[in-house]
Amino acid sequence: MADPSLLRELVERCESLRRSLARGGSSAETARELEDVTYTLCVVTGTRQLDAALFVARRQLAGSLARHQPLHPSG
């Protein structure tokens, strides 16, 4: 499992680039950057497609958050 901070960064960057491209900010540089982030996200999640990589990354992030949350509120 990848470091949660790395996963969070990759997911956020991927979403930001996808939004930029959807708004018509389609430049060769932005498209290439999305390809690079997609590749990295797929490698660290052990997947081959972006949607699967995002699903796995979000699931791992949720699991990480759950492990670090106390079961009972203190106080």
C-alpha cells in the first residue's frame, strides 16, 4: 500500500488535470502531465486503468483514515 500522502497528492493532481482538460484547457502539456500522473497512480495502486486506480486509491485513503480515527471520542 502506498503512502497516504502520496496517494492523496496523486488523486488531487489527477482530478485537477481532468477538470482542466474538461474545461477546454486542453494543451499538450496538460494532457502529458495527466498521462504521467495516471501512470504513476496505476503503478502505486497495482491497476491498469485510471478509474480503477482512483477507486483503489480512494479506498486505501479511506482505510488509512479509519485506522487513524479513534473508535470512541475522547473526553
